[in-house]
Amino acid sequence: MIASLLTLVGIIWLCVKRPTMALILNSLLFIFLTKLLSAIYVGDDQAYFSSESELEILSSPLALNIYGLSLALTFFVIFKAINFQKINCSYKDLNLEIYQWAGKFFFISLFIFIGFLFYDLFNIGLIPAFDCIERYDYLRNYANASHKFLIKYLPMISFSIGLYYVHLKSLKKFNLIHLSPILLFFVYLLLTSNRFSAFFQVLSFSVIPISIYYFHNKINPRIIIRKSIIKILFTSFLVFIFLGLLNSYVLQRDQNSKCYISSQNNQQMPNSIKNFKIDKEIFNRVKEKIVYRSLIQPLDLYLLTFHRIVAIKDWKPEQAFSIVFDIDKVFEGNRSIRYLMNINLNKERSLFLEKIHNQFGGGYPEILIELFGIWGMWPAIILFAYITGMLIRKLIYTIRDQHFFSSFLTFYIFYAFFNFYVGGMINFLIAWTFWIKVFALFLALKIEPLIISNKKSLSK
């Protein structure tokens, strides 16, 4: 636990002393913070019963210190690979006509897409947040193509909005109306029963490009935070997060809610808003669920994996490689977390959780322990962290040079590594689509500077 505490202190120091850098890394820092807080909350030398796993889980100083050290090493290597101090901040606004047309096209297309989202939602005739429909049920059984596209590509859409904000800042045209797409996405995501992760993706990934713009222009984000437009954005984020959690944990999942009772008895779903009820007993149950989900359950798979491999010596790397990197199932989502659940939980429980589409938190670094062992995971941690840091560094440079297509492709590849840190997903490495993106980025990095240089010459 000492390693976790020291790493936590380092992250807090970065947020306080280097807020612009922290905002650039906000998505990764948030993941590391939740993992570290989970380790600190669980603590050393104790056992706890996991309601999700239905197992008694053992914690130990050795397990938690290795967990903390793995996160500390990851954070350190990423930060050193980026090497903020040696990045040449020479941002110059390129007021090119091609950018102006591209910006207008993107903004209009974004509103057309949002219009399709709301049209499809109301045309279906069901509002998940009002009609007791969980977000994954709506996605699987009711949603049209526009909703499925949004959920699949929400990180990329959010990052593109951030790139558009960089374009507007260079033109000095950024105002309140340009926040409307984010606010409309918040409303739509709430109506479709989303809770935290979707809202976080919208805010976190849209903030990255504008934070890089502040970094290059040496703008202190503390000054920006005081502006009313930013206060509106963050206040809206917190309000929608609260409403999303309220809808999920109180209206739909609480054992005494009308939605839950109706679903258990296969009855017609009631209107969840009309049947809203909350008291002290419900509040305490919801608080326990949120604490368990955010601070305890993410550590379950790690501790189970560590105990099985290190204490019991039951390590099966060949099996792990064959299942996680099964070429026939490469597009079936996160193979790592499914493998970790299947090997650590009893079969009946694992199958039940898979049936109800309940996926555990965690996955990193335990999937590396499964694949490479307790000693072999350290080189893998360094390699993945170094690549992640270099991608972020490339992102900083492409946004500085306003090579927006290269920035988008760089983020697209970075997002695969981000998912690795969130849930241990590593099977993206054998997906042919991932390597097509890598090849596309290589071409963009070669061709886009030539196009921009040519446009600059013609505009003189």
C-alpha cells in the first residue's frame, strides 16, 4: 500500500503544480487514481467478501505493493516518454481556408447527427430512462444505427469536438453556442440510461486537444477555469453524472424499485419517474453499491489472479495466450476481462455474469501477470507505457502544427492503449483493423505536412 500512496501523492502533485499537463493526461490519470484509491481503500492484511464474485478475497501487503509499483512504473515511463520539458512550444495559428471550410462542415454535420439521434430515440417510442430500460438492453434490443454509431465511436467524436474547439480558439471565435453539442450529448446519454463512463468520455476526450492548445500557448488553466463558459460545462457534467447514477442505482436497480421488481417478475415495465422514491434505507444501499463498484470490485480480479499465480503457483500462460489472442474471436470485445473472470470465478457465476452482460472492472496489470508471470510483466509494462507516452507526445506535436487528421488518427491508436489500462484489453494487437489505422497514421504523418505546406504557400 505504501507504493500506492506514494504514486497517489505524485499524481496529486502533478495536478496541483502542472495543471496543464494533468489536463492533457486527464483520462489516464483518472484511471490510475481510481485504481490507487481502490488499493488504499481495501488495505493490507484483510479478507473481504465480494458480492459480485461470490468469493472470499484475500489482500496482502505484497500484492498491493506490487500493484502500486506497477502503476507507479506505468505513470513514470509515460511521463518520461512524453518529456514535456523538451517539447518545443511554437504554436502558430494557421488561418487557412481549408480549415475554415472543414470546421463549418464538421459543426453542421455534428448537429445533423445529433438531430438523427433524437429523431430515432423519439421515433422508437421508448425513453430508456423513463421506461426502465438499461443502457445495454436499449443498445442490444431497441437502438437504431445512429445510437450504435454514437456508443461505438463516442471517444473519437468527443476528441473531434475538442479539435474543433482548437480551430475556433485559433480564430478567436469560441463562444457559448459551441458548447451546445456537448450539452446535447449529455441530455441524450441521460435519456438513454447512461451513467458515468459515457459522460466522462465526452468531457475527458474533448478536453485533451484544448489542453494541448493551452500548453503550447502557455495559458494557465486556472485562469480559464474562472470563465463562466467552463463553469457551465463542468457544472453540467456533475449534474448529469448525478442524474445518471440516480436513474441507474435508484430507479432501475434498487431491489425495492418498481423497475427491478417488474423485471424480476417479467411484468410490464412501469414509468420509472412516476414511481420515483428514495429514503434513508435506499440511500444507504445505493451508497454501498457505488463504493463497492468504484473502490472494491476493481481490485477483485487482481487479488484473485495474484493469489492463484503467486501463492498457489497455478500459472497457465499457454492457456492465457490461446484464449486472449484467439484470432477467431478477435472482434468479440475485451477477451482479457472475460478470461480473467472465467479462470478466477466459479463457472456458474462466470456464466451468469456473462449472460447478464456484467463485466468486471480491473484488468490491468493482472492480464500481464497471466500472460508473462510476476517477473515477466515488468518489461511488458515498460514497453506499453513507452508506446503510450510516445503517442501522447506525437499528439501534442500534431496539434501544435495543426495537422488535425494526423491528430485524430494518433488519438484513435492511443485509445486502444487507453482501453488496455482501463480493462486490460490487449487483443487489439492481433486485429487487422488496428494495423490499418497504424498504416493510415504513418501515411498521414508523411502526407499531411506536405499538403499544409502547399496550402500555406498558395495563401501567401
